Amino acid sequence: MSKRKQHHPEFKVKVALGALKGEEEVSELASRAGVHPTMIHQWKRALLEGASGVFECGVWKAPEVDEGRAEDLHAKIGELAVANDFLSRKLKPWTGK
């Protein structure tokens, strides 16, 4: 049973840009890259459709933070820090550190 190949996004962009340049036929590019020509067409279409998002305003917005969840996580970090400190002090006699 064979697994599907998982290609890195950098590889997909490189191949799709090669197809966009048009210096080689898609079939030649596919044989050189080791993928099916249909995949190259799909990657090329996805690149063209997603390219406009690069220049949109607000793309680099900071992610929204849920304040309630952040407070819960900070409280949990505090609890774990106290427990870690307590255990490190109690284990000193056995570890010799």
C-alpha cells in the first residue's frame, strides 16, 4: 500500500512559478519535478487565486486574543510554576543538586 506524496509549499510554489513563466511545457516540468501535470495545473491555479491576498490591506493583523482564555492560561502557568518549585525543593535531598 503506497502513501501519497506530501510536497512542501516551497516546492509547490517553485513548480507553479515555473509553469507560469512558460519557459517549459507543463509535461516537461512535470517529468522533471516528478509530479503529474494535473497537479501542476492545480498548484498554478491556486497560486493565481491566492496571489491577490498578498497585497490586501490588513493581512498582517495580530491574531485576536480571547482575554478569558488568556487569564485561565496565565493562572495555570502560575500553578505549574509553584508546583515545579515545590517539587524541585523537595527532591533536592535525593538528587544531590
